[in-house]
Amino acid sequence: MSEFSFDLSAASWRHSHEDEKAYVEALAERLEKSIPDLVRIKREHKWFSKAQAIKEMEVILDDQSFTLTFENDRFIPRVAKSVRGVVLSRKAVGMQEWLENLSQVLSEVARANQSMRKSMEDFLL
């Protein structure tokens, strides 16, 4: 089996930091297509508007969850650890750290699960 590594590209985020909403929308779309069972997205619904902005995105992988919540006109990245569905700790982190940690965990999960690996390669790489 070849070495698999997954990079959400924190460098790409740094370049698009000024348009954070567009970056998160693109990331959410890619994650929804590649690992739909592990991603939950809450969207804001406004009357008479086709646009449905992301309010929250959560990626749940094993005992960790990675959440982006739109608060005060920006996304707040958080990482949580849980055991059997009970959250033991939750902390806010920087966006770059959040992306790097999510990339690392996705790579580990993909190495262990061939069908997930194929799906991520198709949509994310």
C-alpha cells in the first residue's frame, strides 16, 4: 500500500484568509462530497435568499470532532475529544492549527479505511 497523506492546505488558507467564508464554503463542499457520513453542516436560512451561509461545520472522526462555528462575523475553530459520545474537552484553536490537526486525523483514518481513502482521493486531493 502506498503512503497516503492528506493536506487541507493551511498555506492555501493563509492566502485566502481575507475571504474566509468562501474558503470554508469550498472546504465544506469538498468534505461533504468525500466523507458525507462524518460531516455535519448547519446553514443559515434567510427569507427570500438563495444563499445559505454556513453557521457551523463539524467533522467527527473517531474520538475527536473538529468544529467551525460562525460567530461575530468570523469562524471560530474548535477541537473536542470524546469517549463514547461524551465530550471530555473542547478548546478553541487557531485556524491553521485546526486545519493541520484535521488533515493529520483524516490521513490516519484514510490509511485504515480503503473506501474512505478512495473517496478522499477523488474529491480532496
